[in-house]
Amino acid sequence: MAKRPVKIATIGGGSSYTPELVEGFIKRYDELPIKELWLVDIEEGKEKLEIVGAMAQRMVKAAGVPMTIHLTLDREEALKDADFVTTQFRVGLLDARIKDERIPLSHGIIGQETNGAGGMFKAFRTVPVILEIVEDMKRLCPNAWLVNFTNPSGMVTEAVIKYGKWDKVVGLCNVPISCRKMVGKALDKNEEELFFKFAGLNHFHWHRVWDVDGTELTDKAIQKLYVENDGLRKFGANATRAKEEEEKAAKRAADAGVANIKNISFVAEQIQDLGYLPCMYHRYYYITDDMLEDEIADFKENGTRAEVVKRTEAELFELYKDPNLDYKPEQLTKRGGTYYSDAACELINSIYNDKRTTMVVSTQNKGALTDLPYDSVAEVSAIITAAGPMPISWGTLKPAARGMVQIMKAMEETTIEAAVTGDYGKALHAFTINPLVPSGQIAKTLLDEMLIAHKKHLPQFADKIAELEAQQ
């Protein structure tokens, strides 16, 4: 029996990631017959949309796949009768990310896209827009699934469920995929031979691993990744050896698709005591001073990470302009976030075909992690069915992890509420809760400066911003 043809709308279609998305759909066409892929963007992204859209059309043609790719600035046209909606947009473009990183760094504070002050401001800008998209979906494609990999993915997904009242949503991230690859390489095993369980929050999860015989290998993986290769600390007196170990660790990370986080050594004894494998973003919380010192040094030499990404993206779009390029270029892996799009394709495929694939997603917790509210969004391993993700139980975290994840969840909830309401007090409270932002006057000064810097994209805070500007 012929399968029902699928319509997909991708919001942020002018993204440099789009070729990976198209490649993923081409690979799965026999299982997932996409008749129409609509790439939609805003006026400021028109040029990039046309460049990457033309390349996507070449890719489909070269593959001989009967998929029609539409380019549009009309979101409603793209959403009408869609079966799936994917989101990969950045409110304020990379210039906003540069501010998210530069301003905290100017105060001697971590400046990062999804963590600390920068991550909260990305949520302030993004949450109102995703809720507008949900309202459009209610009118134009009420049965569609929303697949979100717009950061901060966990907070955006929770906002959609809690404030948008839209349950058919799944948040995605490439970090768990990279974690699996790093563990597989460290254990010298094909990652498909291993069974993983993840639990926590987006960019703040832990994981465990077992082999095909049911033997847990978590401690062995910790030994390989964080004890034997604890370069900067274990070989601190031997600069050459330390550098060699750090280069090995960096190569493992690059092979796993991690391009945006410096591979500074964790404190091995801490990870051994915890007994879980951390995600790479935990470095910002476990070794904050090391990460800040490195970030400041890197900023002085290369600019912010966002500025590096902006240069990389400009190079990518020059490549995409080549009328003979009809495949995803290798240089895309340098952009950071590789595997995002392929994960989205597999998620859609699993929902459409009820494949029951095990994936790591941001979804309603539903008791999988007993330390978080039942209806909050957690990042957990889940079985992906036609009815969406079915979370796999983790149970209870050890106290050292439990305390951290509960603080982070409270910060997320407060940040989301501030993003929706424009309540200044809640925004300040979110800053105070966040472990990467100093409290007191520093938090207020940083919040005020960032509100003014981002005022174009923060209409919900307009009155407070006007008040702050009047005080200058």
C-alpha cells in the first residue's frame, strides 16, 4: 500500500544546517515519502534562504527524489496542512549571539549561547516567537508535530507545552549523539552495540552505558575518558605530555561532532565519585573558572565563539553558492551542532512509521526522572512511537547531581515565565538562580545592560527598557 505523502515546513529554512536536513530526508525517502518541503524564513534571511534553498533543490535533483522544495517568506503558506514543522531559527541572528557572549565576558562572566546569561537571553527572545508559531499551527496545521531544535531547546519545548498548550512537540539536541560517539570510541566499540540511558536537562544531562551482555560499562568509560586522559591536571608538570593528552581529547570531541566547547579536562576524582558520564556542557558548572579563563583568552585572540561561527557560516554560504554543489560539504561539521538535522529526520521518520526508535529528546518527564516534576520537560532517553516519545525510566539521581538539576530546572521555569510575561523581577530572579551569574548588583547590572542591548527583540520588556534608558 502506498504511503501517505508528507508535507514538512522548516522555520529558519535559510539556516546553514538545512543541507544536512535535506540530506537526511533524501536518505530516508523510501520510508518517509516527503512530497513537499517548505523552507521559510524572514526578510532579513531572504538572501541566505535563496542560496541554501537553491542548493537544496540541486541536492534533491541529483538524488533523483521526487520531493518539491518551496522557498517562502510567508509562514502561513508554509504551515498550511503541514504534517511536521521543524524549527531552527535564531531571533536576532548571529549578531544577537555575539551580544550574548560579549556582554557577560566584559563583566568577567561566562558568555555562552545556551548557558548562563546568554542562554537566558536567548530564551527571552525565542519563547514569544515560538508561541506565535504555535498559535499559527493551531489554525493551519492542528494535527502537526512540532520538532524543535531551536536553542535553548529544553526551555523552548517546555514553553510550547506549558504556555502554548501544544503537546505534540519534541525538543532535539545533537549533544547526546556526540556523547554516544565519544563513549563508543573510548571503549573501542560500535556505538550501536551499546545501550545508553540519558537523564537531566538539555545541555545538562548525565548518561550511563551497558554492553550487549548487560554489563554496565559506565565506570570503564569514565576511566578511559576522564581518568587516563586527564591531561592538564595529571600531566600539569609535563607541559608537552599535557598538550598531547589534550589534543587527543580534542580529536575525540571533533570526531564526535563537538566543535563549540573547548575540551578542558574535568577533575577526574569528581567524575569518578559521581559515577555518571557528564555531558560536555557540564564543564561550565564543574570547572567554571577554567572555562572562563580559556574563554577570555580565546576571545582576546579570536573574538567570541559567535564571531568565529559567523565567519565559518560566511564561508559555508560562499560554498553553497556554487551551482555545481549538490551535496552537503564536509566544512559544515566545523559549524558546531552537527547531527542536529539528521536526528530530526530520524525522529520524524520514527513518528511517521511508528518505528519505536530509542532517541534522547526533550519531552515531558512523566516520572522518568523522579527528581523533577512530572509535567516538566526533561532530556531523557525515550522510545519514539506514532504517539510521540515514551520516556524510559531513569529513577533517582545521586544527591550531587539531584541538587544541581533541581536548581537548573527552577532557573529554567523562572526564565520561561519571565520570557512570557516580561516581568523584570522574574528575569532578575532567574539571573540570581543561575550558577553561572553572580548575584546581587552584578546580576542587575548585567541584566539591565543586556535588556537595552537586545531591546529590538524584547517587546515584552519594552516598558522596563524605556525606564532603564531614561536613567542613563
